[in-house]
Amino acid sequence: MPSKEKVMKVLHEAGKALKAGEIAELSGLPKTEVDKVMKELKKDEEIISPKRCYWEPK
């Protein structure tokens, strides 16, 4: 499964906003990879930040 799909799956299953470190832990991906994927998802407007450093699907 591609990294982008793993990150989105974790965000949808969590049911709450998560930090990048928590996403990395739950997905099993390195934090650097999660940060890269999050940057793409922000650019594509697929995730939003309800409060600083926390992310959830749009």
C-alpha cells in the first residue's frame, strides 16, 4: 500500500485529529516519510488542521 493511502487510512480510522508523530507510529512509516506525505496532502487539500500540529481528513 502506498504511503499516502496508509496515512489517510490511519487518519480516517482514528476518528480524531492526530500529530505527525502519532500517524508515523500507527502507520509504521518513518516520520520523515509521513512529513513528506502530509505536505502533499496539505497541498492537495485532503487534510485540514483543526489546531496547531494536529491533522484530520477534510
